Amino acid sequence: MNDYREKTLQELAAKSGAVSSRFALVGFDGFVDRIVHPIDERQGPGDRFRRIGTMAAFAKRIEAAAGHSTNIEIHTLVEKIGGNGPIMANALLQAGMDVHYIGALGRPAVLPVFESFASGTRAISVGNPGVTHALEFQDGKVMLGAMESFDEIDFARILKEGGEGVVTDLISRADMLAFVNWTMMPHMTGIMHGILDRILPNLGPRDHRSFFVDLSDPEKRSDGDLLTVLRMLRRFALHGRMVLGLNLKEALRVDRVLGNAPGSTDPAGLRLIASRLRKQLDIHQVVIHPTDGAACATKTGDYYTPGPMVREPRITTGAGDHFNAGYMLGETLELSPESCLVLAVAFSGWYVSSGTSPSLLDVESFIRQWQADVSRFE
């Protein structure tokens, strides 16, 4: 049935005019992303090669070299702005939101790859970016990142570079404040503590203020670190609506850390996981996005929508950040939970199929195409 897609289009038609009046503040990472294909066999110069198609094939190549050595060439497809924060912020910007960014875009000057983005988001750069080589395969990706520069980015640095008055003003005006890439930002928990303790108590009440947290694959962080940030989330409820965004792998880790037994990951199981996590964390919403759909839980219920499956994606790095942008755009516009989910999977679907961030008109067009040719997407 197309009901959920049609409902989203109707809600967007009624509320999309307010997008430009919504203000998002996003931070605090930044990467230079090099999207690469590992080469299996080279047949000539340039792009005349056969790439290693799957993660399993790549693993076998590495395993076969154990005890010896190997040389794997990588072919750079594109160098672009990266990091969960810049990609999410840029997606919101392209959709028409008023966006301000604080993050690692270069010191003493913003790096050239970030100049257009920094101008559009009136960015405050607080350090140098990391560098990621994203090895893309047909069934996933391997992200190899260097991020020593993030060790210097803490709450004191943000206040010093931005000015405490400026940062306080930005937070006070934000309809949505996003904390992303917690895993790779070693001081993110401290930054969140600083905002909770030093800034939010001094702000006046707002009818509509949302917070968003993206853990960004916490595999390398300890259970204790994870529990610390999870327990902090409910403190934001005194100042606005807290939304925790998780991919499937992250959701299963959080579920385990909170003491729950493993369960099904079919649509009904995802709704159940989202619902119990929301209740245990005592926050406004939890949203979970595997690759083939998405689920969320709010205080009024839990929901699921299938996603448009793009059979030949042009790019996958950044798909989750576009999902987050679409979801939080809908949440900030106060769309229904089902429509937030549809908007999120449409943002992601457009991005992986085109390689570009969509405008709202692009998203509406994508949803209509999805309606008209379900067999193409499901």
C-alpha cells in the first residue's frame, strides 16, 4: 500500500514552507573523505581495472597474505567533505534549513574542500579534520580513519574559538541541536556535559527544541563509556525533545548494554527494540535504521516503514547521515513519526542513487517515483 508515502507528501505540502525558518546547529567533527575502490586486477591505466567486489573477497585477500605481505592498490573515486556532522549539516542545508556548523574544518584556516560548506553554514572551525579512506564494496564499506586532531576538541576549545556568548546564542536559537560522531570524538561526552551544565540552564524555555545524538558505531568504545552517555540523554529532556538515532548494529549493542536479551530484527522486532530502548532511556524518541527500512518509537507508539532498495548504489558512505538529516528535518517540522521515517529513507535513497544531497523537491519527486514503481525499489 502507498498510504504512508502519500501521507508524507501531504504533510510535506502543508509544512515544507516552514523549512527555511527552522534553525539547526550541528557539530563537532569533520573529515576529508576519500571514497576508494580496492583493485583486484588492473587491465590498463586510469579506470581500467576490476575492483574487489565484496567485503568477503577483500577479507580473503588479506587472510591469504598473513605471514607474508601484500600490496592492494586503491582507486580514488572522489575526495569530498566528510564526517557525520558535515554530511548531515550539508544535507539539511540543501533541503533549505538554516544551518550553522561548529567542527573540525581546518586550522588556522578552513581547508579548501570545506570552503563552500563553511560559507553556507557560517561555520566555526575549532580544529583540523580527520582523514578517511572509505573502501566501498557491493555489500558494505570499510572506513580507515586518522583522527588524532580530535584529541584537542573539547568544550573549552569550542568556547574559546567560537566565543562563549556566540555559542550560547546559537544554542539558544537552535530548533535542533545535533551531537554526532560520539565514538570518534573523545571529548564529546564532556562537550555534552558542558552544554547541559553551563549553557542550557541559563536559556529561556522554548516550545519546540529538539536534540539529536548519533553514536556512530561505538564498537571501539567500552560498555562503561557507552552507558555514561546513554544515561546522560535523559537530562536533555528538561530542555527539549531528545532523539537517539541508531543503525541496526548500534541498536543491538545498546540493547545488550542495557541488559536486554537478543530478539528478532524483523519489522516487529525492530519496533519492539526501539520501544524498550526509548522507555529504558526515558527520552522522546529512538529511531533504528537497518538498510531495508526503519523503525521508531515515541511516547505515543512505535512505527516501521520499509525503505526503497537501491540495487546499484552510486555511493553508500554518508547514507546514514542523510537518513538522520531527513528524519530530524521531519521531526523539527513536527511531521508524524511515520512521515519522519519515510522522509528519512527517501533522503537516504536519493543520496545513494544519485550521489548528491537532495532538495525537498528532489525528495518529493523520489517518493512519487517510489509510489509509481514499487517493483523498482522493493
